[in-house]
Amino acid sequence: MSRLSRPLSRNAVKKADAEFQAKHPELKGQPLSRTDPSQASLRREWVDLYKKHGGKVEPPKAGSKKVGKATASCPSSKKKSPLKKKGSQAFKRDSKGNIKAKKVGGITEARHNGAPGEIFVIEKYELELKDGSTIEAFKNLGKYDPATGIISPDNRMDTDCHGATFTDGEYWINDDQVAKTLSGGGFTPTTSPQPGDVAVFHNTSGNVVHSVTVHNVDASGAVTSVKGLGGLETTEHIDSPPSSAWGDPRATIEYYTK
């Protein structure tokens, strides 16, 4: 179980206590309970302050995590979509049809703007593309409570938009890996996209910010809807028109096929 590194830093404890009590005068200087579930968020806040002032926290170790009662992940984030996604054809597969992947890192902490103050723990993998090159991806292990060292089930970081587009929700793929996935996976740009093709959104600086799968095309060849997810969503959904899949109307969309 991962906990605060021992011995504790007296200086960090003193500064964390002072800042914490200043923020919470309602506690009247009373110490936090180590077991009261209603104070879990307060314990995490104190640990963040302790780390801010130089205190050290031991990273969780694989094989030694304490996990609460298992809860099923949202089926939509793991179940294969009936829409035949060409994005999932980017990778080499083993004899069982699984993406060829190699774990290359230990357990590390991760945060997301969609869950302020919460800590997740992830493992780093390399996924092998069709041309033999690899991209970086991550597997989610759950939400981490640094005050107790417990990793509890939480599927919100199981996958992101790119993970849904290219791995059917098996991995989390960051924005900076998309261009390599497209080139190494054998995709080419198309002006005549079909259902199952990949749609990639770029911001005004030309950076990749989102991806989805083409869901429907009308008789004229125009894409009318796309399917995917974003942020910490766990269920894919259909967006129409395609531009509504991303919040910035200035974003441009490029389509890719195999």
C-alpha cells in the first residue's frame, strides 16, 4: 500500500497544517480522522498541501495495491461498437485478435481537468502499428487516494476520444500520438468519407484536439453524423452535425480512410 513517505517532513507538515487550518476555520484546529469517509476529500486536500510544501508520497506499486469491491465498467466503454471502425485497423494483432502491446512503465499518477482534485493511476504501454512502429498509450487502474494508498475502481480514464476511435476503448491515447497512429496505421486523407472512417479535429493552431468515427453519410456524400466520446465520458454517443462533436466552432475536420 502506498502512503506518505516516512519519516514525515516536519517542515512540510507544519506548513500544510497552517495552510489547511486557514482554509477550514470551521474545524477549529481539530485533527482529521484517518477513517471517517466523510473527510476523505479533506484528507486528500491536506496531502496535496503536504506535497506542495515539499512532503513526499510513495508511488503505488504494482501488485501491492488494495482494491475495493470490483464494480463493472460501463459496458459502452468496453463493448465493441456495431459500427465497423476503421480506426481499430491501425494496429497489429495477435492470434487472439488483441492489439499487440507491451507494458513499458510502472504505475504513475494522472489527473484530468474534468475531475479537479482527483488522482488516477495508470500504466504506460507501447502499441504496435501496422508498419511496425509504436505509439504511447495508457491503461487505467482506477482512482487513487494518497491518504490511504487505496486504488479503487473508476472507469472514467479507461479511454478517451482517440482510444475509442482507434482501440474500441481499450486504451487511452493522447493528442500527440494521433498523427503517428494515422501514418503508421496506413490511413490516407479522403474527401469522400464513408461510415467507419476516422474524423480528426484540429484547432486553429493545427494541433489535433479530438477524433471520432464517421457514423452516417447522406446521398450527396456529406457526413451527417459522427460517433465517439470526449473528456471523461464513458459512453459513446452520436453527434449531428459533425461539427457539434467539438466545442470550438473554429475547429477544422479532416477525414481518413484505409
